[in-house]
Amino acid sequence: MAETTAFELVTPARIMMAIDASMVVVPGSMGLFGAMPRHAPTISTLQRGVVEVYVNGNVSNRIMVDGGIVDVTEDRCTVLAERAVNLDNADRSDLEAQRQTANNNGNAREEEFLDAAISAL
Amino acid sequence: MANLKDLKNRIKSVKSTQKITSAMKMVAAAKLRRAQENAEASRPYSTRMSAIINSLASKASPETAPALLAGTGNDNRVLLIVLSADRGLCGGFNGSIIRSTRRQVESLNKEGKTVELLMVGRKAKDALQREFRDIIVDTKEGVQGTAVSFADIDGISDIIIQRLENGDLDRCQIIYNRFVSAIAQEVTIDTLIPITIEQDVDAGTDDMAAAPYEYEPDEATVLEDLLPRNLSTQIYAAVLESSASELAARMTAMDNATRNAGDLIDRLTMVYNRSRQAAITTELIEIISGAEAL
């Protein structure tokens, strides 16, 4: 089997995802970049966007993050994000309900993020 | 001696109190498990965050470091965040927070510092607002329990950052109950600003030297982006600890209350039976002496 990098996506509430990936594409604030095994150790801030996890050359997971930070070393890639939505098992009506709640609470940041997540579905 | 009817009513009322306290105990126990899981689940995020901060902070020079990291250089104005519960009936939980807050404010005042309070949770506010009315800057309620959202915490750190930028604050501390075990909670005071860099930084730099990190866009920007997040993360962790402690304290308190109610019921039942027997005896004596008199 090809070399893999240990990908982890951690939110304040839990470790949302932990899998071995062949490549992870993250929305760095200087532009998208791919983290593969033996990538140079890098810490980068993220902008709002989609993290794409590749396993065996195919996209296996897509996760929408609202900024955050990524810590890449030679054998792992850790994304820290305050808000994240897993686009593979997210439900449109669920997200819309959440957006409505955010709207009612006057939480503009959350609402914008959920908007972006819905349009990325 | 109280009459039989009174005793019966008393026993009935203690029994229903016991039912309530034992139900509250069960609810607290079930919620506690979830709160504990939440607190544990949040740990990976904060440990990774502080690892990155530590490695960055050891590189930043003290003169150019952002205020969130190194403070303003002065140490006159202290903001104390007080985490208490919104609800009572949890034993010494709120009382110990209130006592420690009072002590901390006094000792800071003695050092000649200006103290301000940010209250999270209703109980400590209710208890302290009379004496500290002038120094309470804000109160947040409903930020606890098993469903704390990160957005609520952002609201708190926004207030802190705002005050830091306005120059209203040099040091920020948070006072909360740390969850030790289901029967022990410990009042803890942590300093959020300036950040204390851990002592094992040396080991960290060795590690970093072996694998020099690249920073995108650059170290200062990463640090600037990270510090507000770190502040929220620390408050979030403290809130989760405090929620777990509250439930643990409530569980213990309600367990005690249930046991006390049980003891009281036993005692009252004994008194009730004695008085019932006494009443029967009296009646019999009356009948017998009546029959003998014939």
C-alpha cells in the first residue's frame, strides 16, 4: 500500500475525523495546498473552504471548515477548526434548520458559514 | 406529642421530597456522564492548540508579541471571569466559587489593582451584585449544561478582546470549579492573559529544531489568528469543566438529601407507631377500667 499521512480533523467538541489519507487538500489562507506524506512541516492558517481527503487517489471525504489552522508534518496532518460540517453525511434540511436557529439568535458568523456549507453540498 | 394525623402528613411530605431529590440525583448522574464525555472530547483540541502556541510563543520576542500573548506590559487592571451555575441545589458548588471570588477581589485590591468582574452564570451574580455592583462589567446566563456552543464562548472572548484593545485590561483570570472526580471539585484560578508559556519549552524547541516549521503566511500572522481562538478554547474548556463539576456536586448533594430524607422517614415512622400504640393502650385502659367499675 502507498504511503499515507495521518489526517485528523479536530473541533472543540470532538475529534471529528481521523483517517489515513494519501493526500489532504486544505484551504490555506495563501491558497489551496495539498498535504501528502513527507510534506515539509508547515503551520498555516485556513480560510473558509472545503477540506478534501484523498484515499487511494479518490476523494473520500469533504468537510467544510470555517477557517482554523492546519499543522502538517511529514507523517500527519491535523486541522483545528471551530466550526466544521462533514459534507458527506450532512442533511440539507438539517443545515437549513441550524441556519434558521443561528439567524434567530442573531449569530451572523454561524449563519454565513452554514450558508456556505449548504451551497457546497 | 403531635397527633397521628399531623405525623402522617409529615411523613407523606418527606416522602415526596425524597422522591424529588432522588429523581434529581438520577438526572444529574445521567447528565454528568455526558458532560464528562464532552469535557474529555474537548481536550485534544486544546492540547494541540497549546502545543502550537507554545512553539510559536517561544520564538516571538517580548517587545513585538501581541497583547493577547504577553499582556500590555502593565499589571493594573484585572478582569476576573467568574463561572458559576444558573441553578442552585448543588451543594457547595456556588458557595465556594463566591467565597473564592470575594477573597481574590480582596487580595487584588490590597495589591492596589483595579478589579472588574465578568459573571457567567446567575448564582454568583445574584450573590455578589450587592457588594460588587460597580465592578461587574457584564453577565452571561445560559452558557452551561451539556449543550454549550462555541458561539456563546466567542461572545465572551469578544468582550475580553474588546476591553484589551481599549486598554481597559492588563490581566485576565478565570475562576471556576475544576472537575477532579464525581465527589471532588476544586476551585481553580487560571490566568488567560498574559499566557504562561509552559516550562518544558526547551524540549519543544529541540523538537522544533529537528523539524523546522514553515509558517504560512508568517509567524506573526499565524500567532495573531491563533490567539483569539486559543482564548475561546481555554474559556470553553473551563466552562465544560465547570458544567461537569456542577452536575457532580448536584449529584452528591441530592444523594445526601435522599439519604437524610430516608433517615427522617424512619424516625417519624417510629414516632408515629409509638403514638399509635400509646393511643390504643390508653383506649384499652379506659375500656377495662370502665368494665371493672361496673
